Amino acid sequence: MPKASITTRHLEIFLTMILSRNMAEAADKLGVSMAAVSKSLRGLERETGLKLFRNVNGRLSATPEADRLLPFAQRAVDHLDRARDAARALGGGDLGRIVVATAGPALVSVLPLAIKEFHMRWPEVRIEIEIDTTRHLLEKVAGNEVDLGVGTPIVRDLDARLAQLCVTRDLCETALVAVLPERHPLARRDSIRARDLANESLIGLAGTSATTQLIGAAFQQAGVPYITPIVAANAIGVCGLVQQEVGIGLMNALMLTQDIFPGVVVRRFRPRIALRTCLYYSKVQTPSQAMLQFIDCVSRTAKALATRLKSRT
């Protein structure tokens, strides 16, 4: 008798089991019997040839093989969910969802305002936000794992094939600013230069960040080493550390448009360093009407924020 192939139901039950404390909880979440969960897991193990769960002290525990399978199973189920949403939208039913991946200051500036406007006009559309690096953001857009990406420009060492699968649109241009604790002596100045920071504790982003590369070049031109003893995962982390008077950060002015970090001050950085914020979407998928409207909201919001920041940076 030929073996049955792996189905999405196998993967859905596998994911639910991974995320549950025990089989009874998994069965309850799925609305099926424990016997049905057990049968599906055995079938998946048979089809993959992998031992996915072991009984440890009367409890099923995921094996290392299960942990390695997990992201692939999650991706497959996510793609199925997106296909279901698309089918409903094409059939004139549920308008589906828009999944947005973001990297950089757009998370706390452009996107909240754009989503607020869009949701008032398209309340039926579900918006999901994923936070990632620009590199991973582009991988997700190119792989059709998300609908849109909003973040910094493409970094130089990125695989060119990813860029070729994405439409890139400039949203706005803003400037680099210095972010300081309000009681710091340099906070009395109107502008900050690289040489002013030579003996300061700087909080930076990863070396692969497009912003970091521009800052490094500016410091090099000024003859000042750009040394960051503290590195944060994102600009939100940098602001949090500045707020605690750990050091000084340099970042996109968009990060400070909503005044969500009391106790910090923003100063112009000179010479001025222009920073771009970009929008990415797939070249191989035709955007839905809802997505086109969302892109329009994001574009107008970004331009309005950039205009407001011009006099301050």
C-alpha cells in the first residue's frame, strides 16, 4: 500500500503540539481527540523518517529534529493561510490581511500613523506587523512571506538576486541626529560633530546596518575613530539606553517624531547625513486594491513626517 504524503494538517497538528504543554492541550486547541493527534504525529514521523517526540517522564518532549523542522513547518502553514486569505478576497468575501515587515524607525513613526488612517477606510483588512532586519525583511518580501517591507536601503553585501525580486520605492529622506540624555553637557549645543563625541560612550547598531556604515564614513572623514562599546539590536534599544544615561546614540530623526522617550534630547548632527526610508514589495505578485491603498497611506505619511522634520534637522 503506497504511503500517504505529508499534508498541511500533519504540519498544523505538529505545530500545535510543539506549542502546547501536553497532548491533551493540543487536542483541545485543535478540537479533536488525543487519539487523532497521536495518529497524525505518528504519520508525520513515518513520512519524514524522523523521531519528532520522545516520552520523558510521561510527557512528550520535542526532539532536536523537531526543532529543526519547526521553522519549515511554520512557513508552510503560513503560506497556506495566506492562500486561503487570497482565495476569500478573490471570491469577494473577507478582504484578507496585509503582512508588513519593518526594520528601523518606521516602526514607531510612519507605520502607526499610516495604519491608523488605513484602518479607518479599510476596517475589514487585518494588518500584521513583523519586526526584522533589512536583510531578513527583503528575504521575506522576495519569498512572498510578507506583502510589504518598510525599512532602510539595501545594504551593499546583500544577495543581488533578492533585490531583483523586489520593487523598491523611496518613501522619504530624513537626517541623522544625535540623541543624548537631557542632562548631558553636550545637550546645551545646537549641533553635534564627530569630534565632539571622541571621548563619549557611544551606543550603536550592528555593523551591517546601512546607518552604521554612513556614520562610520563620517567619523573616518573627521579623523575620529567610531567606537561603540555598546551595540543595540535596533534604534528603540538605543533610545532606551540613552534614556538611562548609558551613552549617546546616533540615529534617523524619524525615530523621535512621536516623543515616546522622555528624558532624551535631539540635536542636529553635522555635517548633515541624509538617510532614506524605503518600501519594498514583490515583483512577481500583483498588489491587491487594499494593498495599493495601504502603500499610498504609507507614502503620504512618510513624506509628511519628513517635511515636519526638515526645520529640526
